[in-house]
Amino acid sequence: MHDIRAIRENPDAFDAAMARRGGAGASGEILALDEERRAKILAAETAQADQNKASKAVGAAKAKGDDAEFERLRALVAEKKAQVAQMQAEAKQLDQKLTDLLMSLPNLPHADVPDGADEDDNIELYRNGTLRVFDFTPQEHYDLAGVKPGMNFELAAKLSGSRFVVLSGGVARIHRALAQFMIDTHVEENGLSETWTPVLVRPEMMYGTGQLPKFGEDSYRTTDDWWLVPTAEVTLTNIVNGETVDEASLPHRYVAHTQCFRSEAGSAGKDTAGMLRQHQFEKVEMVSMTHPDHSMAEHDRMTKCAEGILDRLGLPYRTIVLCTGDMGFGAQKTHDIEVWLPGQNMYREISSVSVCGDFQARRMNARFKPREGGKPQFLHTLNGSGLAVGRCLIAVLENGQQQDGSVDLPEALHPYLRGKTRLMADGSLG
């Protein structure tokens, strides 16, 4: 959510930043609501003061035996009391309207984010790894002989419908090994705190990280008004919801491996083959809370943590910075990491790492107490995939595929597979 004081002080800068994200200038509507709200509050306070003054005078009139004045003042007290209640109610309505408007607007882009309309305007920062040269035509993951016995979309469709998959045998074991490898690496080498969180959350947690109110159709809601998390960003970030932590405790760095759920409402007909885009999937999610002065450095650090997983797995990738028109709702700046998929002959997103500034912290009222004392300040929050487990499985299968349909597996996974090094063409591990 945005800082109303900053908008009051520099509405032109706010509108210019919002325009970079393709939005119209909103400061006029915001400030008009704010002015009306503040006027109602002032009027309520004035009426309250008049009520208090009249209340004191009522006793004095009664003590003097002045019945006419007593009745006049008592009526005035009742009138002012009704005015106060009405103006407070109107101020509350205006406050909610202002809050709803501020919550509907995306975060302002960082100054060094490139301008652009969509993904075509994103800028590649660098590439890492060498693309394998195949002496046969590489296939997509779901067409590999060794994968077919362990990746069943027909059974999943019978159980749940489209965009689900049932994994079994060697493929399921590789999928599990990848998640374990990611968690171990982030905890033991990157200093993140392993956390296990629920996948059902209350609506205010979704508001806190920005999934609500604007993007409710992208997630699943139960009849009991719980929401299934689209990512553990929701639960991990909301650890500090309503909290004020000591500056000395910063940064807080978390990692969690969870099931994730997305309706994919805006992707009808897109990536329907294979398991690239699913309603239910697994991610290893990283979240950090930092001092405002350190959030951009933390963003770079988290990007390196995600890239490190791909480096250890020997998977080629490229890192790009998203333009203003392609960033997520809550992001100030985002690095996307795209892994090479030879079956598609293209790079595909496997991680987004975003710095959100104080945008989420304001929604959650998450602050820290400065070391030197003074008023608590809002934290900065960051989140990023470390990585999407299913997409990493796809990359491992496609990059390691052999002509007979078997797959050579990355050395980093061998200990997690009890020394097994290959997915055989019959779907077993060998």
C-alpha cells in the first residue's frame, strides 16, 4: 500500500511513477478522498468539543435551577452527540474507501527499472552455462520414454481435471530429491531459516502480500473463507504481520517447501501440454525482511541464491530484469531467472525474485525499532522462488535426455537418490 503522506507532499512524482506502470494519474482522486476524510474528522472533533462544552454547562444550569437553559443545553448535547456519530461514521466510510483505492494500485517501480509495456521490453542481464549440442532432436519432457511411466496426465485428469499430474516411480523420486536438495542448499549454504507453514490462510494474509483484493480470481477460496496459498510468500511474509521487531534482528531470511495452488485464470490455452503450468505444484520459496537501506543488496543476494541452485545442477539459464509493464503487482524491481529447455528450444521462467520496498509492510503494519531509538519504521520485504520444483524437474529431464529416452541426472542429486545416476528408459532409476 502507498504512503498517503508521500502522495500529499509530491503528487506529481506519484503520478509520474504510476504512469511508468501504465496507470493513469490517481493522485487527484486520492487527495480528494483524503481531504474529504480529514474534513469529516475535523468536523467530528469540533462537534465533540461542542458536546463536551455543553455537557459541562448542563450541570451548571441545573445547579442554578435554570430549567429552560438546562433543557436547551441537554437538547444541544443530544444534537451534537448525533452529529459526532454521523460524522465519525462518514469519516470511517471515507477512510475505507481511501484504503481500498490505495490497496488497488500497484507498487511504484524502482528508479533503475527499465520502462516498457510487456515481456518484449525486458532486458537480459547475463547468461550462464553452455547449451548442450544434441546429435538428435531433443524432446519435451513428457515425450521422453523414461518419463512416460512416471508422469500421468490422464489419471490426473480423471482425479482432478486438466492442469494436474500424477508423478510416480523414478520421476516422483527425482522431483522429491530436487526439493530436498534446494532446501538443504538454502539452509546450509545460504543461511536461510527452514520453515514449514500452512497452505490454507485467512483472507487478511492474502491482503497483506497483495493477492487480495485485486487478484482473487487467480487463487482458490474454500467455503470456510480460507484461501489456498499461490506461494509460501503469503505465509512467510506474514510472519511479521502486525509485528514490530528490533533492528538488530534484521535481516530475517526464511525458506519453505510447500504445495502451491493457482487457478491460472488468465492463462486459458497457454502451456497446456506437460507440467509447465499446473493448478497444483511445489515451490521452494525464499522470503527476506530487511532494513530499508539494505533491501536492494538483499535482492541481488537472493538472485544469486536462486541462480546457485541452477549452477549446482549444471542447467543453463539467463537472468533478466523485468520492465515496468511486466512486473508483478507488489514489486518495485524483479529479476526473472529463465532456464534453458531444449525440448522447447527456449528459455522459460523458473524463478522471480522481487524487492517490494515497504509496499507489503504497510499493508501488514510490519515495522522495526531503530537501534538509535525513535519512531518505528516500516520493514522492506523481498520474495523469490528458490526454485519452482516442477519446472526444475522439467529442465533436468530435458537437458539430461539421451537418445534412447533415458536421462542422465545431475551429480548434485546423486546423494539424494542413494547413488542412482540415471532415469532409465523404462522409468526406473539406475
